[in-house]
Amino acid sequence: MIDFDLSPAAKGAKSMIHMFAENAVRPIARQYDENEHEKPWDLLKMVQSFMKGGLGGSGVTGGAPKKEKEGEGKPKKRETNILTAVTVEEIFWGDAGIALAFPGGGLGGAAVQASGTPEQKEKFLARFGGDEAVWGAMAITEPEAGSDTASLRTTAVLDGDEWVLNGEKIFVTSGKSAMEDSPGFVVVWATIDRSAGRAGIKPFIVEQGTPGVQITKIEDKMGIRASDTVSLSFMDCRIPKDNILGSAEVMDKTKTEGFKKVMATFDATRPLVAAMAAGVGRAALDFVKEKLAEEGVELRYGISTNRMTAIERDIMQMECDLKAARLLNWRACWMLDNGMRNNLEASMAKAKAGLAVTRTTQKAVEMMGPLGYSRKYLLEKWMRDAKINDIFEGTGQIQMLITARRILDFSRDQLK
């Protein structure tokens, strides 16, 4: 029999994190939405102490499972990424903006985990396990290069024992936190050979305090306002030679293994974006169902759709969309926990969840009418927070394109 139930450990984590989100995060959601760029430092210190750097950027970094010793009986079940997804969903049920402001490795940490050397992992990831709040970030997008990473213009030139970076990055999540508020770092994508296209693109670790890095803009955003998003400028920014992730060689300009290896970072983090979306969507759905119950509106499950009211059909469609997104998400996480390639499933989960949360929150506002539009409740905020899940870490359109390529076994040149 197919079992979609969570393990006892995951259920326990879900219950505990939900209580934390309900009692510590949700009550201050409006305050930090109104006061963008302010951090709830007391809460962040609590999170740092409690989670030891487990949340940040786009959630817990997750990633491939560590090797574990097996006992005499059954092998220990690996569910690192499932536990992470459950945790992320509950925290984002509390508030998306505050959750994204939590300290941790984020995309930068995930990139180091995915393609860093043992020495790099020990040096850079260890700082997230201490008592100090530390952030990691990743800088990919440029003013003239969004989804088309082959168009990156930021350059890295080797000069003796240092790489020299020049260029501009925009929409860097937690960039200020990583480069100003903590001894963090940003993983910067730059080209060492523009003529090589994607084969020449490499990721570099730029630490806080490195000369030549400047925050040029802090974005004012529609949603997730408690989380900082910045533009970064690199002007003759010098970093150690060993701060490159992967090989510096471009052996064959037709091969892009190094680029693909770093892109595998997103196989771990895209399911977590799906978990974020599920949390926000569930917050909106729970609110609507609570208000309907207060008005004495009964939801009749188990009857045919032609006997349902419009409200019942809408609610059940919202539930169906969110549950489908969650199951896709859990499958992608389960595959990662078991050492399986999940690039197709990660993209499917992210695409489905982005659509589901956008439709769910919009429908929730529509159903509640003036109450949904009023700032008296958080529903309008959840609608604003929702849309980013369909945009960052690869837009919904890009995820569908990736999904089509994987299913049809088409190359990038065959399907654009």
C-alpha cells in the first residue's frame, strides 16, 4: 500500500514548529511588514539558539544526505529534506517575510554544500552552527541577465593568488544580512571566459568585509518585506584563489558539467520554495475556513460537485491544489534524501506550488470581499507574500520549460 503519511519524528517536528510559528512569528507579522528593512532581532536570536542556524535565505539548505552508519537492524531512515520541508511550511504559515529573515546558509550555503570541497564546507558552513546569527546568500541575476544565465556579464580574472571580480548583481535575497549584518558570505556567479558561454560560468565565495563590494540598493518590495533584497556592485573585488567553487578550468567549451553541478543547488532548494508556498497558501485557506465557520457555513465533503455550493467548490479546489503541491514537494525531498536525482521533480514541485499559492491567496481575498482587502487582517498580506514563490529561484514559466525538456528528453537548443 502506498503511504503518504509522515514519520513520527516529522509529525513531532511539525507540531512543535507550528506552535512556535503561531505564538512567536504570527503575532509580529504585521509589525515587520509595515516596518520594512527592520529585523526582529529578539526573535532571530531565539531562532539562532533554537535551530542553530537551521533556517535562512530560502529556508534550510537541505541537500544530499550525509553518510550514516547503519546499525545491526534496519538502516536508519534518511529524511533530512522531508523534515526541512515540513519545518519550512510551518514557519511560513506563521509569516513568510520573517521566515526569510531567519539566519542560516540560504542559497549560498546550499551552493557550498552542493559543490564545495571538504575544506570549503568546513570553513564556510561551520559558521552557521554557532551562537551568532549568520547569513549566506547567492548573487546570480544581473540587470541584463535574468533567467538567461549565459548572458552574465560579471567577470572573474585570476591575478596571482587572487580572483578579481567586476560586475553588478540585483535581487540578492539576504544580501544585506550576509554582507553587513553578520560575518556571512555571498556566492557570486561570474564568467572566467565569456566566449565559452555557460561552460565559463563559475561560482565564487565573497565574504563579508571584502573590499570592493558595495550594496548599491535595498529593494522596497510588495511582499516578504521583513526580508532584505539588495543590489551588489563588485569593483576590483579581490578574493582568495581558493574561494572558487569547483574547478577553474574550461577544458571543453561544449561541456557545462561545472555549471550543471552548481545548478544542482536548486534541486535541493526548489522543493523548499514549494514548502514556503504551501505554508502561505495554507495560512490563507485556514483563515477563510475559520471565518466561514464563524458565519455558520458548513463545508460538505463527500457529495458530488453538482450538489456543492460555489463556496464549497472553491474551498475544495484550493485544498486540492495545495495538497497536490505538497505531495510533489515531499516526493522531491524524499528522492533527495535517498540519493536520487530529482531535478524534474524539484521543478514540478516548484511550478505547481507557485501556481497553487497564487491562485489560493487571490481566491481567498476574493471570497472574503472587503474583509480580504482590509489591512485589519493578514489575508491581503499573504496574497502579496505569495507571488514571490512563483518568481524567485526560477520563475514558474522556466520550471515548466525545464519540466518539458526533461519529459521529452529535449536539449536547451531544441526547446526554448
